[in-house]
Amino acid sequence: MMRKTIIAPLLLASLFWAMPTTLFAQEEIDEEENIDLPEALNVELDSLLQEWNNKSYLIPEGDCTDDGVNPEFDKETYIHRLQRLPNVIEMPYNEVVRKFIDQYTGRLRRTVSVVLGASNFYTPIFEEALEAYQLPLELKYLPVIESALNPTAVSRAGAVGLWQFMITTGKQYGLEVTSLIDERRDPIKSSYAAAHYLKDLYDIFGDWTLVIASYNCGPNNVRKAISRAGDVKDYWKIYPYLPAETRGYVPAFIAANYVMNYYCEHNICPAGTNLSASTDTVNITRNLHFDQLVGQCNVQEEEVRALNPQYRTSLIPGDSHACTLRLPTASMAAFVSAGDSVYNWRATELLTSRREVEVVETSGRKGRSGGTWVTVRKGDTLGAIARRNRTSVAKIRRLNGIRGNGIQAGRKLRVR
């Protein structure tokens, strides 16, 4: 999870750091240290299976048998496999990495199966965003440890979405967060925001392992750890000086890269995937309720919510600004064909936020002198005020010392 916001871009060039590479990184690690799993990987499996994409399109893999047996391999095998990955980011082996691999391939193997299936929905989005910023594609596995590929995930600290943006960082990278919209939940927009953020972090540190650590605990904490380690720009040297969660974060990322590529060697069967039907998007410039789509466009509410996770309620607030609506292609065709009838359907019942409310002033308000007072509204005339309060223009003029017909909105007038 991202806990800190990035520093101003103007400082990036001056903070560029190089870090020496290491093939092995185990001598600095306490092998008996207890390392917690990232929060997302402790999520209940049932909650992952309730996600609409997973529930609708994941199926048991027919040609794979998971007998629950997790083969054991020696250290050299793990080292060899990690070095074979076609990655730019360094993937060294050590006992902490091994502990995470054992967790993924052991008690979390069913979760890994679901994540492997769900990756078919999200990996193309991640790769497009990373490629747009010319970033290493292996960063597509960050959301595995951030959210277990749950687009509605919310951490204890308040980070949200596949990439677990905190609200401040999300807004800084262009994600709208209001009472009605939270674009941290939008897989596409949040992926491009995350790619931008990762690119900025690389401009600071010049090393991907430090970038990954910064993504978890913020660049300031990484800088502090580097300083405490004697200005050594090596993640595995600054490891003891990092926050506890971050000490497990990079090893978890390395282990995620391992298991997402070598799951077959551990007899893990990925959930099969029937990819969802094609979808289309359109900009909405009027308020629209999900129930109006359900009632007029042959689509289920759960599907509307899953395809538009950025909306925190059932309202798409198009009146405030243009908002994106994503629907299955057939439902989008029905929406376009229906035109205004979608917006008009049960509008008075569903769109209940009133644009204007009249203040009842029939009896007015009595002041200290016992008279009745009213407030002039925009567009009011003396005649209108007199009619509302069952009095005469002449009396209002006399009580308030008015000559002529000119009155100003907001003025209080005595009418009795």
C-alpha cells in the first residue's frame, strides 16, 4: 500500500540514485525473522470468489489435477528458475523469498489458483498501462500482493483498489475521489495512475527494487533507510532499517513473480476463464441511476456495478461533469437506442435530489417587536410578497419605509 505522497517532480533529477546489483542477497537476512504476508494475501478466499468477474467467468480447470502435493526443491532450483525469468527487475533468492514461495505454494495455493484465473481479466490492462510509460512488465504482479486482484479491496489503512492507492496519492495522480466517485476502484484509470507513479519513483531512485519498496512505504522512508545504512543504495543492505511491512514486500513481490510463472511445477491448477463479453463505453452528461439501466437496457445491477466500480452509490453524477459508463455491447446498444427514455424512466422516484426548494413563508417570522418578517428572494417583487403574505404593497412600503418598487434579494421585510 502506498502510505506517502511523492515529492515534487522538480526535485526528481537531483535525487537520482544508482544501486549496485547483487545476484544473491541472503547474507544480510535473519533467517529466523518472522515476516508477515502482505495484507491482501490474508483475505478470505470466499470473498475473492464473490467478486463478479470471478463468480461469473472463473471455472475449474478441466485438464489440471491439483492433488494438494507441493513438491520440495533445493535452493539451486529456485535460484535457477528466478534467473530464467525474462525480467529487468532483479530477482535474487534468499530465505525470506523462499518463505513467501512456500506460503504461496502451500496454504495459499487455492488463492493463487483464483488469482491466476483473475489475471486474465486484468493483466492486459496492467501491461498496456506499464507499456505506455515504458516500465518493466513484471510490475504487473504488484497488484497480486497489493490486492490479490480484487478491484474493490480496501486496506486497514484506507488504501483502495487493485493498486491500493491512498486518497492523497490517488488525487495527486489524477484519480477523482468524492462522495459519489472513487476512481481508485477503476481498473483502467488506476493502472495508468500507478504506472505514472512508478515512473516518478524510478526517476528518484533509479533502481526498481527501491521503487517497489517506495511504493509500499513511501520514498521518504526509503531515503531514511538509505541514510541509516550509510548511504548504501542497495535494498538488501538497507533492509534492516525499513518498516517491518516493507521488509517483506520486495520478497513477496519476487515470490509472486515466481509463483505466477512456475505454478505448474507446484501442482497448482489455475482457475479457467471464460472471458467476459465485449463492452463499450460512453460519456454521460446527465444524472443517471443504475436502476434506470437495469429497467431499460437488459443488464443486471451487479454487472453494472462490476463494470463501473468507480461509482460509490447507484448514481452516475453526470450533471456535475461528464462521467464514463461501461456496459456490455448489447446493453450499450439498447441504451443508445432508448435515448431519453432511459433518463426519464422512474426519474422522479430515483433521482430525488431536489434542484430548488421553496421556503414556506405564509405566516412569516415574528421579530422582537411582534411583527412578522420575511426574506426577499431573488426575483421577488413587492406584489408577490404581498400576495404570499396576504397583505398589501402599500402596507409593506409603510412598515419598511420603502419608496417605489425596488427591493434587494436577501433583505428582511416586515409584512405585518
